[in-house]
Amino acid sequence: MTLRPAIATIGEMRRFDLVERSRVMGEYLGDKLTALRERHASIRDVRSLGLFWAVELVRNRTTKEQFNTSADKVNGRRLVVDGMAAHMIS
């Protein structure tokens, strides 16, 4: 087993300054998602770990009522998140 691939990966991360770039991009994305949250009542929360962001969607931000329940998933009903994902990739 060789460490050459790992060493090469670290070298490329340093060469392209990917850690700093991801920090800057994460801040930019966070600002945009936070602003989006303020404009849409269905976004309860946005949170992150680096560039990995989560957007929590609810029917009602105050009551925290969900769009779908686990029973909806079990019964095969189309989930809001599935519709959104389909829309984003089309």
C-alpha cells in the first residue's frame, strides 16, 4: 500500500489553496442562504459545517409544522423535498 495518492491530493489542495477557498465560498453561500431564509417563511433554519449546508423546510416556521411526515414516506406519498430535488436537477 502506498501513500502517493494521499500525498498528491494534499499537494493539490495546497497548490490551489482549497481550504481557504472553501472557507470564503462557505461564507458567501451562508450569506445567500441566510438572506433567502429571511424572505421565505418555509425556511426554518440554515446551518453548516464548512461547505456542507442544510436548509430546514417547514410548512409553518412558528409552529414548526413539517411539509411531510414519516407516515407520508412510508405510504409512498411524494415528498416536498423530492419535488424540489427534481426541479433543481431538471
